[in-house]
Amino acid sequence: MTARGKQSPLEWNLLVLVTVSLVLFGLVMVYSATSASAALGNGNPTGYLERQGIYAIVGVALLVVAARSDFRKLRALAPILIVSALALCLAVLAIGERINGARRWIGVGPAAFQPSELAKLALVVWTAAYLARRPPPQSLRELFRPIGLLVGVFCLLVLVEPDLGTAITIVVMVAAMLLVAGTRLPTLAGASAIVLGLGALAAWSSPYRRARLLTFLDPWKDPLGAGLQNVQAQISLGSGGIFGRGLGQGVEKIHFLPEAHTDMIFAVIGEELGLVGVAVLVVGYCAFAYAGLRTAIACKDPFGKRLAAGITAMICCQAAINVAAVVGLAPLTGIPLPFVSYGGSSLIVALLSVGILLNIARGHGRAQTAAVPDRGRGDGRSRRAGARGGGSPAGARRGSDVRRVAGSGRGAARS
């Protein structure tokens, strides 16, 4: 049995099963979270469901295209993606629509696009391409140029929007890729300390982020003002008990819980499906993380290995941040729950990313790009398996080569 036959089915099938299940579950919960409020306000009860369904169809189409395309072609597109993402992140600060005090979206007809979502995927692709052709940084100086500098620029632009959750996601996913690439733990620990220090400074220097932090520490101090979302989320989760009120029977989503269909949809799930429902959902994300990490470990292509690790960290980190914020273990950051929360940019980019991950899980190019240590290089990088000097495999099987290999084997046996 080939390596592809032994390694790809489990990860590939698990990724497909979990992703499809989460998207369908998200459609159900978006309808549940929005239909009652829309009906009471004489609106269209299925309006959000219809739009989310369109986003899901577009995302699935991109997923299929990405899953059938060779992920290695993304290496050539990495510079274009990163420049485009940087330009869009700058543009949103100038022409973006301001919603709920944040300027994160660019209007595209009846829809809105969030450039920071594209920025996350672009950074994953660029960082994977960079680490695949260079040895991993082993000091803070090497880490700063250019990875740290580029990550810092994107985080700064995202924080200005403001969007703390996306900045945290960017840092975590790049750290995961550096770890997989072989960066020393002391270097990562030092970089983490610097990031935490700068993050604390940024949080305290901004009135908006400082209010979020203080509200997180004591939401009941202002339950009808700054702490409203935190308090209502806890009430919603507590009201669900073990088995929940029943699908569609939640009360908090009806004009009590702000942003019930986006950031707070996990609280709606907890109220309607109870502890059992949220536990099954968390298990689904854990299964996704397991399949994604197995894909990264099994991939022999250096670019694919780092890309798989980055995509897995990107999606699972967002899920962890959202869940932690809803249950009161972290400040609210505005990060949606991947595949489940309402939002076109988040869903489409997440499904596109899963398509790339599925292509890697298929094992495309494993035989051609098996990582073989190349002793002729001074940086410890690998080369493709095959004959040196660009010769074909058949050409390497000439009689003189066979005799030379056999002779070296006998010499090794004698020693």
C-alpha cells in the first residue's frame, strides 16, 4: 500500500466530515438566533439564513477548487497575496464602513468584505513559503527580520481597526508554524514575552481596549452598560443546563443578548442545546485540530507541512478565543466562531483554507517532494528525493552506479 493510501483517508475524511457538519450546524443556529427577532420586528425571518447559505455555497465552491488544485502553486502567489492583503488592510482604515465603533469592512455592493480575514490566510501562505526555503530563525534577531516585522505591521493595522482577536490569531498561527519549522523553544518563549508585553501596553493605552479588559475582570459592575454582553452570555449559558431549552426555544437571543448570531452564537447554542450541545461542538473542533495536525506531521513537503500547521492553528485558535470570551475566561475580542457564526468573509476564507488543507491531506506530491536531507547544502535544508544534478531516476540506475552502490555496501559491511 502506498503512503497516500495509508495516510490520507483518515485525515481527509475527518476534515470533510467535521467541516460539513459545522457549516450545516451553523446554518441551523444562525436561523435559530435571528428568526425570532426578525419576525417580531416585521422583518424576514429567513433573511440571515439566506445570506449565510449563499456565503456557504461560495465557500464550498472555493473549497472544492482548492482541494483539487496543487497546494504547491501557492508558493509563487505568496508575494502577491501578502501585498494585496497589506493594501486592503490599509484601505479599510480609509474607506471602510464603521460598524459598532469598528472600521473592519469594505462595502462590496450589498455585501461587506473584511480584509483582515484575507490577511490571515495570506500571512499563513507567505510564512510557510518563507520557512520552506530558509532555515528556521534561531534567535530573536533572525525572527524579527522579516517574519516578526511583517507580523507586527499586520497586527498594528488590525489593532487600529480595532480587532484584538484577529491580532492574537495572527500571532498564534505564526508561532505554530515556527514551532513546526524547528525554531528553538527559548527563542519562541522570548518572542512570546515581548508580544505579551506589547499587547498589555496596547490594551492599556487604548480606552476602548482598556474598557474591554476592565469589563472582563468584573462584568457585573455595569451589567446594563459595558458588561451587558458578558452578563447576558453567562445568563444564556447558565439557562441551558445539561440538555438545554430545546432548539429554537432560547429567550436571550430575543433582544437580550447583543450580536447573538455572530460573536455570541456559542451562548445561544449553550442555552438551546445545553452542556451536551456545547461539548459536542468543542469535540468537533478538537477533531478538526487532530486531523489538521496529523496532516502536517504526515506531509513530507516542507511548504505543505508548515501550511497545514498554520491553517489548523488559524481556525482552532479562533474557535478557542471565541469560546473563552463567551464563557468569561477571556475579554471579548469580536472573533466569530469558525463555520458557525454568521459572516461572509469569515466563512468563505475558512472554507477556502480547509480546501487547501484537504489538498495537503490527499498527499499530493508526497512522492515527488519527500524531504531528503541534503548534505551538500550548508543550511540543513532538504531537497527533493531523486537523482542529483537534475538527472532522471532512470538515469541513476546505470551499471556503474549500481556497482558503486554495491561496492559501498560491501565496504560498509566489512567495517
